[in-house]
Amino acid sequence: MSDIHDVLSGAPHIPALLLVGKDESGLDRTSQAYRAIRRQIIDLTLRPGSSFTETSLAQQWQISKTPVREALARLRRDGLVSALPRAGYVVSSITLQDTGDLCGLRSLLAGEAAAEAARNGISVPALERLEILSKISSDYVAGETELDDWLPVGIEFEAIMAHFSGNNRLVKSLVDVLDELERVLRLVLMIAPDVASPPGELRAIFESLCERDAEAARASMQARCERVRRDVLQVLTKSTSVSRANIEIPLN
């Protein structure tokens, strides 16, 4: 069965989740280290708020500290880690405000990508893959389907769609957002395993793309993004770390 790598052969911007297990022999040491560390942050192997050192990562990956240091500099620019003076690095925390901002940005980017893809038209192989993905998502049952089975479906659907927007900067920005959102969604599913997309959500977007209806594509994609935002913030708000947090007196 084809996937994003077949319908978008050679595409420069692919979500991190869809690169897991792919050949990295063509990457330099720094790029390999960057991808490996970033993956550990996204899949919560390196948990939000946890600390580590260049040495510990270099030993883990059995490489010198130089590519690790260069990879961490890139991750600092991504906002995924922060440097601790003379104490290594810490993985950026997941906060309600940042999550809300992330989901809002995704809605803007994905909505525009959907509209542009509808206007431009999508290739037949890509439409065939999008249809398969939209059908797969409807078959998954909350609480019964493994996270790593259904999570890639929506991410792949959105990434394929975005590539037909014709705007490479838009694609890159959306893929970066999807990578960060994956980290949040994994945390949400740890807290509330039964959260899932409603049946037919991707199908509505797919049909709008087939009909080349830009406004309908934008509306259906933004409706999906806003639904995800509501679900995510509702779950995070009810988490014990939030419910037990101290409430500060307003400064004004």
C-alpha cells in the first residue's frame, strides 16, 4: 500500500512521526543526532521538564559530543529545549497557553493549506491515499485502537494535503506545528486514552478537496482543528498537575 513517501517522493518536509524507521544513511551526523533527539522529545521518551546533558546523549547514541551540541542548538531554536547554565539542558514544558497558541496556529495554517490545495487540485495518487486515510480513521474505536496506529493517519492526511498548497514555507511551518502537536497529543492520550476523532471528520475534508471547493475545505479543516483544540485543552485542564497548581493573586 502506498504512503506519503510514494505520493510525495523526495518531498523536503515530512512530519517526524512518518520518518520513523526510514533510512538515514544520507544524513550527516548532526542531522542524525537532531532527528533522534527531536524524536525522543516528541514521543515523550524525553519528558517535558526533564533534564539531560550532551555527554549522556552522546553516550546513548555512541557519537561525539560535537554533533549532539550542534543538534541541541537547532532544538533550542525550535523551542523544544532550553540550556541550563553549567547543568545541561531541559526539555520544554507543555503549558495550557502554549498549547492553545499551537492549536490556534495549526488552525490558521491548515485551513489555508486546505483552501489552497483545493484551488490548485491534488494529484490522483495523492487523492487515492487521502481517501484511504479518511476511511481508516472512521474504523478506529476510542480506547480500543493503539495510539501508534491511528495517530499517524491524521498527520499523514494533513501533510499530504499541505504539500499541494504550492507554498513550501506554509508546508514547513505546518509540519513543524504537527510535530509539536504530536507531543501534546501523546500526553493527552496518556491522561485520557478514550479521546478520539469523530467518524467522518477527515471524509468531509477529503470530499471538499475532491470538489475543489476552497471555502468548504478551509471550513472543514478549521472545524477539525478547533475540535482538537477544545478536546486537548479540556483534558489538560483536568490533569492533576494543573488541578494541584497554586493559584496566584493577580498583580493588578
